[in-house]
Amino acid sequence: MSRRQPPSGAPEGTVWFGGPVDRFRIALRVYHEDLVPEEVTLLLQCQPTTAEAKGARGRFPPKGRWLFEIQSKDLGDVDIEDGLKILFERLPADLKVWEALTTKYKVDIFCGLFLQAENRGFGLSAEMSKMLADRGIEIGFDIYFDPPAKAD
């Protein structure tokens, strides 16, 4: 992910617009009232970032959940699509696994996008859109304004 910077020698106070999303968090989320986290872990051959059955640990979550999350800070200089590719590389490619998963559970991908300035953007290729569609996975985006801390 190349960071666009103002040209060298730009006057102090120059405002630069555009560029990629500053940071992101992507999570594969699996939910169901009767979800057994160990079954999802076995099916996806991947340890979750977090998981719990309904009512686990004395709490009363309305549904069982299984999440596998990656963050841009752990991936280096990558964009949203690269992050999605990295997530899928850590999961089975077999579409029958995804069919079994999406038939039994609610499955989606959540992307939290954090912008430090206006006019940031990204796109998803037809290839990525097909990958999501082939697996029956909806993708959602939450966009947050996360301005850099001001120096005192």
C-alpha cells in the first residue's frame, strides 16, 4: 500500500487529499445460536482469534460466535484486497468446506476501515468479488475517522 505524500518542498500547512485507507481490521465472522466453536475450528482448520458458545463463561451472548481477525498493523504495507487475500490464504480453498459452513451458520466478513484524513479510498477486484461470491460470503465495511493525535 503506497502512501501518497505531499510533494517535497510543499509549503507548511499544505493539505493533501486522497490515498489508501490508513489502517484496517478484517474479520471472518461465523455466528449461530447452536454454534460449537470447536466444530468451526475443525472445519476451517484454523484457530480463531476469539470464539465462544452461546452462554459461555457465565455470559449470555445471544448467539455462539467464531471470529478470525487480521489487522493491517501485523501485515506490513498492504491494502484491503491484499489483506483479504492473506485472510483467505490461511483458510481452506475447498468450496465444499465453505458450502458446509454457510449452509449451517451465518458467515460474513467485517472490515473496519480507519481513515486519518479525508478522501481515502479502495476498490475490490472482480477476482476478489468472485472469491467472496463463490464462498457465499457477504462483506461489510464500517468506516471510522481516526485523526492522528495532535502534538502538544
